[in-house]
Amino acid sequence: MRILLLKISLLLWCFTVEADEIKAITYNVWFDYSTSDQRVPRLLDLVAEKNADIIAFQEVERWFVNALEADVRFKYYHFSVERGWFNSIKGGLLILTKNKNIQHKYIHLPSDMDRGLLYVKTEVFGVQLCIATVHLESMLDDTKLRIAQLDALSKETSNCNNMILLGDFNFGDNDFENRVVNSDYLDVWKQLNPNYQGYTWNIIESNLAKRNSFPSEGSRRLDKVYIKGNLLIPKGIEMIGNHSFITQYGQILFPSDHFGLLTRFYVKNE
């Protein structure tokens, strides 16, 4: 009933308020270089085809950035990335935006894995948006660290009135971290697809996820999209990269060990 009312309200709102649509992708691209020559061309084809306005990548290495910069399909994007020693990518985080960024910032989060928060401020259809991405602590027993990281990113972006927060959060729907997520954040998948599990880390469907999973780990919805503010209205969300392919060597692969997410929003013009 709640979803039906949301759809009715959205339909009525569309007739009364001027709005435009944007698309955003989040994708953990997997840092494994040994399979990158087979995986990355597929991944870039997939992402380029979606023609998203905002793209957030996690587990990014220097070679992945090089591949993006060499691909003419991404030459109109603005790259936001923080470089470290020897041109490394801090936090493995990268944001691409079609609109020019007003501000770019990277902060270190409480972490044993050198994790961080990357966010930019940009303007879309006259609305100032914060675009933030994270890759939270990865171990199953890192709940306390992930809670501290969620608290830190919430404080750091507290001045963002309208925000898209997307990335690899490394906790599933039944994990404790859900209880401490900022109440201002709307989980788009839960809002639009409440009856579908949406496992982006799927050890049943993906041989890569199964191979890289912990012994006691099951399939989980690790990759998420949250929104904050009243000028973003979620229109749709779907998984991408959830189909395997056969390499020239007869190997079955996926573009990454994670599945990505493509989200569509209406942006209300004030």
C-alpha cells in the first residue's frame, strides 16, 4: 500500500511541478588486475551504454583510471579523485560527473584499511547536489568501525541539503549497521523494491563473488544508494553487470565480483 501511495503521489507531483531526470551509477569494479584485460572492456561498455550523469566507482586502481581516461566515451565527464603516493587512488574511490564540480573533498574515515569518503558538490538543473561515495570496512566483524565510519560521513556531509550517497557499504539488510544509518537517508532500493532482495554480492549467481567471499558469508545487498533532501525523487533502480560472459579463453567471468546499481531520479526545480 505504501508503494502504491508513493507512485500515485509521484504521478500527481509530476503534473504540478517542473522536474528533470538524472541517472546515477555505483559500481565496485574489483581491484584484481589479473582478469582486468577481460573484465574491464565489458564493464566500460556496460557503464558507457547507460550514459549516466553521475558515476561512482569503488576499488579503483591507477590502471582503471587510465582505462577510463583513454576511452573517448568518458571524455566529457569531470573526474574527481584523490591521488596518493606513487599516483595511487586514495580509498579506491572515483566520481565522474557530467556537470562541472563546485567543490571536491576527500576525508579519511576511521579505518584499519585506509578507507575514506569522497564527495563533490555540483549543480544539476539549477539544484546544488552533493555526490558522495564510500567503500566501508570489509571484514565481517568490522561492525564497530563501519558504525564509526557512518557517523563520520554523516557529520562531514551535514551541510548537504540534497545528497546522493552511494557505494559499497559492506553490510546487508539484516546487519546491525542499519540501525544507526542517519534517519535523513532514504534507502532507494528498499523504497522502490521492498519485496526483492537485490543481492549485489551474490555467491549463488556469481562465481567471482563466491570465490572472494568469506567462509561464513552469504549473499548480501552490500551496494546501496541513499538520498537526502526533498528535491530528489527516486524513479527507478536496477542492477547492472549481473550477467556473465565467456572469455576468449573459455573462462566464465562477470564484469566485477559485485553487481552495480543504476538509479534514476527526478530533480525538482525550485
